[in-house]
Amino acid sequence: MKRGVLLVVLGLAGFAMPARAGLTLCNRTSTIVYAATGAVNFPDAAIKGWTRLIPGACAEAIKGDLTAQSYFLYAKTSRAHAGTPKDWSGASRTCVRDKDFSLRQPFNARCAAGSYEVGFAEIQTQHMRSWTTTLRDTPDLPNMAAAERAGLKRLLADTGVKNAFTDKQVDAALKTFRGRVHLTPNAPTAALFDALETEAMKAANPSGYTLCNDTSGDVYAAIGLAMVGMKGPVFVSRGWWTVPGGSCAPLLTESVARKKVWLRVERSKGAPLVQGPAKFCVTNIEFDIQGSDRCAARGLTEAAFAETAGGPAPGFTAHVTANGLTK
């Protein structure tokens, strides 16, 4: 993965926003960014993610006074963006998960099933109770308003809009887009970014595994994987991801080139929408299960999964309609 500019940090005293305790993250780039933070009292760490940052906006990642010994940050661009992904990272390796998570474990500990290791950069907070860290692009954008505008323009291109270069062309393209997705002209900018990211995700096929829900209601997804073990493949099942109607969600971020991924999708109350001949263990709450045999003996439920992915591309997007998995 291509590295981005590491981190540029500003104390709250030098940033035009009301001072309050906590860690604030600001996005002065043209991309939607997802950030994970670590608050470390060695050897233990509280790691959480993901804080979503739209271009030209800030968000509070850690609430309350900053009293931990050290703070760390890892951030990555949205999978909706075309081109090579970028991250803001460092040399301290620790664990994250693909979906929103909160972990408490020793810093630099070996990652458990369902999580993977990335490099975190330390934030030099100068032991202040409040701190703001700003993520910047190369070349740097002049201000947050410029980042917002550049972000809208980039996402228009990511959705397939061509020839939107001048301000007039961008405004016209945004007006057309608002009409297509039924956004009012005075809808907040955050809602416009949400809609653009959702549409771009439908067109993207980045590294990893993405599920797009083309139905009108929520669906619940689980996947099965064959992991490399000491004595051969170890089958693992994970779920449930809630994917709202008309949106997409990343279920895996690592490459799935020539790897099988089994998928099960349910409507509410467990009604299967996608299933197949493969059997994996599940529960009715969030799970990460090693082994696909002896489900009942382990107090688990056996469920049917459909085989997907397995092609040469590093990314795979599964689309689910009211009639099941599209081919």
C-alpha cells in the first residue's frame, strides 16, 4: 500500500475551534478517511476504530481528557476512491479489524482471529488534555474549504462522472447527482458526501471483499474463509455485518486474489437470501469462529454458505438483490 504523508499535528491553541478535552482529527485531504486510534498505558492499549472523516471536516475520536501515556493513529482512505489506496501510518504495529471495533490488549500484541496488524504513528500531544491532529495531502491543500471542494470533485470522478473540471462543471454535476439520489438542494454537505461515497462504492472493485445491498431493506451478512494453519487450511466464519438497503460495506480489506470466500446473507428474522452447499458455524450475534465442524456440539448453529470470489483480481464485489446473489 502506498504511504501517505505521515502526520501533521496542531495543538488546539493554534486551531480555530472551541477548546475541549479529547483528541480531534481533521481531514485536509481530498479523500474520505477512516481512522483508528490507540490510547496506551504501557503495556496495555485501548484501540478503537473507525472514525470517519469527510474532506474539510473534523471529528472527535477520543472523548475526555488525554491522560494516557501515549496516543497513536492509523488512517486510510475510503475504499470508494479509485486508484492506489493511501494510508497515514508509522512503525508501531498493532491490531485493527475491518468493521467498527474496540479492543483492549497489550500494545504490539499478536493479533487474534478476526483482526490484523497495521502500523500506527505516535501523536506527540505534549501531554496536553486536548489535541488536534490534521491529516494532509501531497501537495497540501490551502485550507479546509479547498479540501471539501476537492473531495466532492474527486468523488464525482469516482462515481464515473467525466468532464467535471471547472467550478461550473462541478456544480452542474453535483446538481444532477442530487436529483438522481433525491437529495434536496439544501441538504447538508455531509449527506452529499455520504451519497457520493455510497455510489462510488458500487463502482469500485478495490482490494478486498465488498458486499453491495441492492435491495430496499437491511440485510445481514456473514463470510467463510480458508485460513493457512500449521496442519493445513483452517476454516473460519465471521459475521454479522448489517448492510442497509442501497449501500455497500467492506467485509475484508486484504486481497482475495484466487481465494475462495463463502457468503451467507439473511433478511430480518434469519430468512436466507444468499446460501449454498458449504457449511459453516454461526451464532445469532456477532461472531468469529474457528473451525467449520461439530457446530452443534460446540453450542453453535450450522448454516449454508455460497462460494464466491476466487478469481485473479485482488478485489471482489458481491451484489445482492431481492432474488439473491447476482452472477
